[in-house]
Amino acid sequence: MTVTKQSHIFQGTVAARVPLVVSGDGIYITVEDPETGERTQLLDAMTGAAVGALGWGDPEVHKIMAEAAKETQYSYPAYLGNDYAEDLAEFYINNSPSGAFASALWTGSGSEANENALKIIRQYFLERNMPKKTKFVSRNSSYHGYTIGSLSIGSSARAKMFEDILLPSSQCIKVDPCYTYRNKLEGETDEEYGTRLIDQFEQVILREGADTVAAIIVETLPGSSLGTTPPPKNYLPGIRALCNKYDVVFMLDEVMCGTGRANPNGGLNCWENWLGEGEGPDIQLVGKTLGSGYVTIAGVLVSPKIHAAYVNGSGTIMGAHTYSGHAFNCRVALKIQERVKELKLTENIFKVGNYLGKQLKEKLSSSSIVGNVRGIGGFWSAELVKDKVTKECFDVDLKVGPNLQKICFSNGVTVMGMQGCNKGVGDHIMFAPAFTLTHDQADEIVEIVVKSVAQLEQSLD
Ligand code: PLP
């Protein structure tokens, strides 16, 4: 008789035990069945929740971590600092377009970064004696994390059960997402679609009064919420212009798509695909690949404009988290980023990732259930549809996205399978491999995914 062990970890699926990760090597992870102890190697095309920049088990990172353990000391961020938090901020500033950022707050997670950003924006307007600016305008079908503040500016099926305890909807206003595949009208050009969405933001600002609107918040390349849908070319520049016009903070969430995953210039920021020097966000959030899965670190990057308001105002940021700017995490993250830069891995993932996307597009084009393949650099998705012509979504209860994830796992590759929602968002699977990806590994991923999609298709007949 098999004895089912109870998990003592209160996260994820509590009713059943999930596979345990026991080791990692480059682009592969080894997982263990918690019941049988059987081990399987998987090609890690998703790196958890898109965290992987360097591959797994990197001996250089292990060396860095050993050094950091010996040589760093904890400092309480409210009144003490450390060089490593400073150096990591300097690295981000120096490797971003000139003048984009002045400083950074290093946090433990992307949700915590979003939470802090809302407070930073609030205090920014108080520093400028504009207390009425309290409203955040973000998008339906977006994801910014699982804390109360980040759920309030997000809007996905995941937020639904918490609706009654979120910030009021009069303060967290939602507009349409940018979802070209489904929401661009027939006959509309990409540019016209972008303009229509910008107009919607402007209408909200005019309706609410610019003196009450604090920020526009969007994911640069939405990840788990909408599946890596690139915006039309004029979309982000249009939001930048609106924010300038109405004195509204332009906040970009790059927790999933940023820090080298989809940068066209061998740099860090995803927005550089659409915005030039002097056009960047006022506040930007980063996470995931910053620590590459080795350390828990995320952050809020602050532009010179925001930074100056604090310096010229009270001079103090209200609030401190015990582990913000932790020396060990910052030192390891910095070394990881330096190594990514030295090995030109951002360039590599942009090139090989685009190859992966092209192959996925080509090889999945004959599948009757793949409606759209989209993405940039190292961040791709395939959206699953019941009918390719009408783009009809699968019934959400069929869970075709999560089911495809399971099939891919059993065939030896990790992807993230997302369930659609009844508001017209389709199921999809996502890809976010380590930046070390090779062409051969990309081919292997595509081959396994094509086979897995065919199996899913058969099971739906
Ligand atoms: N923002 C975006 C765009 C994300 O994709 C995520 C996580 O997936 C978060 C914020 C939350 O980050 P974390 O899970 O580290 O709290």
C-alpha cells in the first residue's frame, strides 16, 4: 500500500503533493515524485515563474554566494546602509538609458515592490503638496502580485475572491488591456488600436480630474495575465505623453519581462523596445531574473524626477522593511547581473529567444487549437483556442492551459499553463527559459511542445 505523505508547506496545492525540485544543471532541472521517489530530468523552458537568467547550478554563482556569506553583514535599512545595495542600484542606473533612473529600493518580491511603489507615488505627490492625487489607473486582465495593494491595481481571475477586501474601485480604476489578438477591431490598424486605448486612458483622467489621478500602471509586456502580448508601437509612447501632459506618474511593471529578458540592445529594460532616451517610466518595478532564482530580490527603480521631489521635500522615505536592500541578496544579484553582461546573455536570449518564437509560430501553425503565438526575446506564449477562425476560447473549466502544462511536463519540458477567464481571455502556455538558451535547446523545446499540443488536441476530440 502506498502511504501518501502530508505536505507541511502551506502554499500551492495543499490537497496533493507536487513534484519536488532536487537539483538543477544549466537548462535542466531534476524533479522527484514525492510518493515514489522517482526522479525525472526536465528541460526547463519556463524557469519557474520566469526567474532564470543564468542556468541552474552555476559554479560561479555558488562561489559568489560562499564569498557573500562570509563577507556581508546585515544592515537595517531605516538608518543603516551597505555598499552592495548601492552598487546594484548603480549597475541598474549605468546600464539603462541615460537619465532614466536615479535610485532604487530593493525588496524581497515583486508584490512587495508594487506595494512600495504605490506608497512612493502617494508620498511623491504629498511632497509636492498635491494631496488630492490618490487614484491609480491600471488595466483589466493584469497582474501585479498577490498582496492587497498589488491585487487592487491588478485585475485577473485570481483577484476575484479577494474583491471585497481590496482598495476601493473608485481609487483603483481599470481600463481595457492591450490585447491585440482579441481586442483589435476588424479593419483597425495596430496604430489605430493603440490610439483608441490611449484615448480611453485620457477619458478616465478627464472624467476623474487630472488633479486626482496619481499614476498610470501597466506591465510593459504582460506575462501571466495575458500571455506576452506586445503593444502597438504607439501605445507606450502615448501613455508617456499623457502622463507628461497631466502630471501623472508613469509606472511600468517589468517584474516578469524585465532585467534582460526582452531587451533589444543588450541592456536590461523591456520598454526600450518602444521608448527612447528621455521617455522611460517615472517608476519601474523589477524582480525575477534580477536574482535569477538564486536569491530573493526585486525592486522599485525611481527616476530623477521622483527622487528630486523627495530630496527637495522631506528628504525621507516613509516606511522601511526589515530586509530591504539586504547586503547578501544585493551582492549576489549584482554579481549575477555582471556575469550576464560579461557573457552577453541578454543579447543571446534576444536572438535565440526570437528564434524559439519563430519556430513555435511555424511548427504550431498547423495545429487546430493554437490561435496565436506571440512574444519578444526570451518571453513567448501560445494561446489555445477552440476555433481558430472565430478565436472562440475554450470553456475555462476544461483547464486546457494547465492540462497542456501537465502534458509538456510528462514529455520532459516545463512551461507555464494559464487558465483563461470568461471575460474573453484565452488559455495559454508560456515560455521563459534561461538566457543561456542555445538553438539546439530551442529546437528540443519546440519538438516536445508540438508533440504535446497534438496529444492535447487528440484528447479534446
Ligand atoms: N508583477 C508582475 C508583472 C508579475 O508577473 C509578478 C509575478 O508573477 C509580480 C508582479 C509579483 O511578483 P512576486 O511573485 O515576486 O511577488
